[in-house]
Amino acid sequence: MENLGDHLVQTHSIAMRAKTKTVRFIRALHNLERKPNLVWK
């Protein structure tokens, strides 16, 4: 996780499918104001 300030956090994931040899790189932005139970340290 990377803290971007202003209650934003960025995450990265990789999804790989062996059968088709597909690789997906996923970047997501999360607004922590909308997720009150999530704590950023």
C-alpha cells in the first residue's frame, strides 16, 4: 500500500492465469473516508 494523502491509498496486485498464460497488473485507489473500519498506519 502506498499512502497518497487526502485519505487515498493505492494498492497493486498481479493476477496470473496459467491456462491462457495471461498476466494482469491491477492498480486500485481506495478512499479511506468511505471505509471507516480500515486503519492506515
